[in-house]
Amino acid sequence: MNDVYIEEDKSILDAIQRLDKSGKKILFVHRDRKLLASLTDGDIRRWILKKGDLQMPVKCVANYQPKFLYEQEENLAMRMIREQEIDAVPIVDKEHLIKKIIFANDSMQEHSVFDKEIPVVIMAGGLGTRLSPYTNILPKPLIPVGDYPIAEYIINLFYEYGCSQFYMIVNYKRNMIKAYFDELDKKYLLDFITEEKQLGTGGGISLLKGKIKDTFILTNCDILIDDDLTKAYRQHIESGNIITMVCSLKNFTIPYGVVNIGEDGAISSMQEKPNMSFFTNTGCYFVEPEVIEDLEYNEPIDFPAVIEKYMKAEKRVGIYPIGEEAWFDMGQIDELEKMKVKLGY
């Protein structure tokens, strides 16, 4: 439970790491367990989108008018959570010392769902060479992670969001992929879009011209996102983006002392094993249908190149930031093993 508490002089980067560790969507800023403020993943996301410095203290972004209940009001907690659509409510005594925290998921709430039908396009046409020798036998979408192939995990994840129309772009060992899914008793629609040549991570969606008329999700076939993507969808629509890229924070510690050189070869500063933080592309996007229509039909292109084209044309392309632990990637063998551990296998 200590993972949901943070001191106000800690950095925003520390808060992000603590949110990842706790698996919750909220932290409570305290001084000697006395409630001072709340800090949600949404607060941090808005700070990031404003290009805020992640090394600044959490007091720069925290809400110093947090919602709470006194001990004698604890029976009202779930009602407050539902009516005010918050993730948790702290229970405090008359001195505002935190006695306990009641979370929304304590009430076994249902999985978030999109407020409309959103098609999902899964890019599954690649050779999966980074997962060789596994992919010498099986296509990457059928590589098992525990009890199910990764592609089935992806479909089940989005089905829980209310998605029922799926398109899978296939090429390498496509008959094996089709045969597997044809044998399943499915509650959703799955259409296979066949590449006759390698079209890259963007060219394959040109084969969907005329099929998708509204915002859709585009995802690689080897990643899972453990975050509330209904919030990503709302941000995409409200921002007026043509593409919103889901990006994961990555933290690296350089295992050496870093030396900065000043004038005339003099040392200007030194850092011992500094930390680096940056956002990386997860391979999941919210996309407007005009992107499909703008593509050259059946011509190879990678999706990052599509994004760069719109950026040069000054079309709005944005990001939706998520934590480091919210992105599961099985694109390489060592990452595949990490994904199995994360999913409990």
C-alpha cells in the first residue's frame, strides 16, 4: 500500500515509476501520512503533453484540493467513486491523517468500454525475423504466450473494450493463421486482408480502402497495452489528431560515468551512471480513416513514414503517454520471456 503514497518533493518521474509499480491510477501526496494532495495518471499525462520537465517535484502538478471522506463517512466511498468517476477515495481522521484508501476496483467494476464501435486492424504480415528460430516454424501472431497465441490475446483485449470488428493483415504463413482462427468459436468478426508482397507496417492498410469509415485502432501483432485505452480514444478525438501514437516511458541507467567536455578539452561536468528517460513508440495507434484513403494502393511503406508525411504537411499527430510497465512487447526472444512473466506464466 505504501506504493500509492508519495512526498511532495519527489520528482514527477518518481511518481510515474510508483504508479507503474502499484498498478493504480492515482497517488496521494502526504506529509507524515497527512493528506495534502492527489496525483493521477491524467495529471501527469497533461503535464507531459505540455512538455513539462519530469524532474520537477510532484507539487508542481498535484491537486491540492483532493476528494476524501472522514472515517464516519466511509460507507459513502463507493457512491462517491461512481458518481464523481474517480479512481480512489482516501479515508481520513479529523487531523487528515490517512487511515485507509478505497479503490474503484474494490467494487469489481466492469472493464472500460469505448462509447462506440471502433474497428481494430492488426498488422500481422511480417516475417518476425527477430523471433527466429520460433518463426521458422510458426508465424509471429501464433507464437504462444502461456495458453494462447499473442494475436488472440490482442483480440480478446480489444473485445473487452467492446470492439467486435477486426481486420488482420497477413502474408507470411498466412494459411496457418487463418486455419487457427477459423477453428475458434468466435463472438467477433475477423476478416483477413492478404498481402501478396511485403508492404511494410503501413502499406498493408492501403488494402482496406473503402472498408473503414471512422476512427480505428492500428496495432502490431506482438504487443499488449495494459492501460485504459478509452482515455486514449477520448484524447485522440478531443485533440483533433489524425493519428495518435501510444507511447511508453522508458528509463535507462547508463552503466558508466558520463563526462561532458567544455572549451579547450576541459571537463565541464561529470555524472555518475545518469538516468535517461524518453518516450518510445509501442506500435499501437488511433487513426482517422483518411489515412487509409491517402495511401497509394498496394505500395510498400512503413507507418512511421506515414506519420512523418503528415507531420511535414502540418497535420496534427499526437501521443498518448503510458507507463513503462503498461507496455508488453514480445518482438524479441528476451522480451517474449519477460511478457510471459508479466502475464503470470
